[in-house]
Amino acid sequence: MPFVYLDCQCDVLSLARCIFLRKRIVHIPHYAMRNRILLPFSFFVFGVLAGAAGTGIAATVLGSDVFPDVRTGTFYDAAVGEMNTLGIIQGYEDGKFGPNDYVTRGQIAVLLQRLRDDIVDSTPSSSSSSSSSSSSVATSPAGGFRFAASSYSVDEDVGTATISVVRTGGNEGAVSVEYAAVGSSATDEEDFEIISGTLDFADGITSRTFTVVILDDTIDEDNETVSLTLTDPTGGAVLSTPVTATLTIKDDDGASTPTAGDGAGALGFSALGFDVAEEANSITIRVERNGGSDGQVSVAYATSNGTANSTNYQSTNGTLTFADGETSQTFTIAVLDNDVINGNKTVNLTLSSPTGGAVLGYAATSLLTIVDDEVMSFGTGSVRFTQDIFTTVESSGEGIVTVSRFGGTTGTVTVDYRTNGGTAVAGADYAATSGTLTFRNGEAKKYFVVEIYSDEQSDVGEMVNLVISNPTGGSQLASPSTASLEIQ
């Protein structure tokens, strides 16, 4: 066999080429790697599973949809999502993936040994069998079960919450799946009734629902949550993503919990994600007040470590005060530069404790990514949808659509968005929507809302076509620039 030397400059394509040509990797120079190498763990997961990439398995979700610390638009986003969907990687116990973790030389040796053994032991017949098996997991003719959304919310006095479970990727044969609803911060028999059971799907049926009974009380308390799970599919069906979801029960007894449309307004970050080059020294974070601006209100802000630590940024916290009629405030985070190649780092941003009748809005949390300027350049960036298909539940009244800016967030850029027909009917199933998203300097992920109408018809799975166009400020469109919103 031919030989190849692998050093710290080797990229995904080089390793994949070695795999598919069955070259033997014989040496990793100690001077290049020493104690650790500078490649994220997800890279090596991809390398070890590169043979599976030829089986035609398609990722149903992105890694950024599953793990809060996977940055939308990164080169490994789709791979992490696919491997999670297949059950190969699950992340840490805290729900994060650690995309910027580094692996040791010993771990690399184990990964490459297993890869070599798989290549040496495989035969054409076994490869074919493996390929077929892998494909059946991801695209079983019987389909895969998942919740229609990862989160649901209902008012405390609503009586019941209807939860939708969908069957995707196939609908052949009679199948079933177990469901359960148990308390997280909500209390059984005080806030809701624990429930479990089986959903049966006849041949060709792709959607079923179950109901959680919500119990009203007169106690002024915080919003509370119920954990929803799917388990034990039968009939050849599999579990897809998400198989867990959260039901939020919104308290209706406190005078300090107005809706987002009340006069005091809702407070949230101006973007769901921010990017800054480490050489920029600092970034200004904007907090906005939407839906009303009556009276003086305030909100607490704080940073916390994601994958970043005190060597990457200076933590900060404080309180922002909005005067009557004021709709935006800012705070600054100091970023620390270095000359070490150590990957992008993340910082968690949170808002809490609103006062003056204001509430927290949809973007009460955000993620700041500190981009390693020794690894990549940082410009005006390109814009695209964060995924091909978004989903929403008809009863939620809205669909949240996210758009990302990647490759740099220098300067202000804009992009137009609009709904563009589909199998759903504008005016009957949803409100035709259009507008412009403005990405200010540092802003990397924004969203817009499509209003959804509820009706009594069984019309699950209607689609709204989405388009972004006309980027400005030196930015460009990237794929996908079209997407769909599925109404369950």
C-alpha cells in the first residue's frame, strides 16, 4: 500500500482521500502535535465515519439545532446533526457537544486503529450489508418518529395542551411509539397530570397527537415546564429528532407577567448570535425593547463561559435601564487576543429579572462566538437560512424562522425576506410576510416570525415557501437561500 504522512496541516479532504484510497497512515510527527493537536473532535468523528458518507444518508437536522454550542454555518454543522440523528454521537450530559474540544494523540491512535480495522476487515458483501443497514436506520420505509416541535407553550388556564408527533421519512405499515409527560419544574397533580401511553399509526398515517391536562391555580408563580419523551418505536420504525420536547405552562396569576404586546414591552438581544474576531478587542451587545415602550423598565444582563474562559474574554454583568419611550441599550464585552491557534470560543449571554412591567422576549438568551483570527479570516460575511425546513405547530400561532450570517460580521448588512406561496394558503393558514433583516456589526443570527392561523381542518404538513434576497453591505447569499416552513 502507498504511505502518507499526516501532520497538523491535514484537512478533512486529505484524510477522507486517505480513507477511500486505503492508504496507510504511518506517522504523526511529535513536533507538529506534541501533547494535543489542533483539530476539533467532530472532525475525527467525521473521518472515522467517512465510509458511511457514501451510503446516501442525509442529515435531517443540523448540529446547531441540537447542541447550543454548535455554531450555525460551521463546516461541521451538518455532520454533527447527521451523526446525532443516527445515534452515533450524543454530546455531553449537559446537552452540549464541545465542538472546539481537542483530542489527544492517544485518542487519535484509537480512532485511526478502528478505522483501519474496519477497512481491513470489510469485504464487498459486508460493505454492501453495512450500507444497507445504515440507510435503513436513517430512511426506514416505516418512518421515524419525532415531536413536531422541540418546545410547546400554553397558558395555565387553557385546560389541555395538544402535542403533535409526526412520522417522517416513510409511512409503510402499522407502527407505534410510546410517549410520556413528566414534571420538570412543574408539579404533578398541581400544575398538570402525568400521562403516558402508546400512539398507533396505521399504514400511511403520518401524524398523531396526545393531550396533557393542565391544572389552573391562583398562585403567583414562575412559568413551569413539563418534559415530553418518545420511546420504543415498533413495526420497523425508528426514533428521529427531536424525541424530547419541553411544554411550558405560562402562569396567569402574576401582575408582573404581561404579554409581549403590553405597553412596557418585551426585552431581548438584538440577535440570537453574535460574532467577533479576537483581534477586535471588544464587541458591543445591543438589547432591544419591542412591543411597547411605556414607562421606565430595566433588565439584568450577564455573561458566562461556554467554551471560552478568562483567557479569551472578560466576564461582565450589570443592569440596563430603559427610560420611558427608550427602545435600545448596549453593553460591551472585552475580548482578549492571542497568537495561539486554539479554535473559536463561545460565551453565553443571558437576560433576567425584568422590571417595570416588561417581560423577557424570544431572544432572552444569545451566544457570542469569538473567532480565532489565526484560523480564519473575518469579513462582511454571507447570509443564508439556518436550515432547509422549519417546523411549527398550528396552535402555537407563529413560526420562527432563523437566518445566519457567517464568514464574518464586520459592518452592517441587510437581506430581504418573504413568504412565497406553497401548499399552505396565505390568509387561511398563515399571514403573508415580508420585510428586511438588518445585521448590525457583530450580529450573526437573526429571526423573523410568520403568523400561523389555527382551524378545525385536518391539514397536517402544509408548507410555506420562504425566500431571502437582495443582500447589501458587501454580503452575499449562500445556500440555502430558500427554505420551507412546515405547519403541523
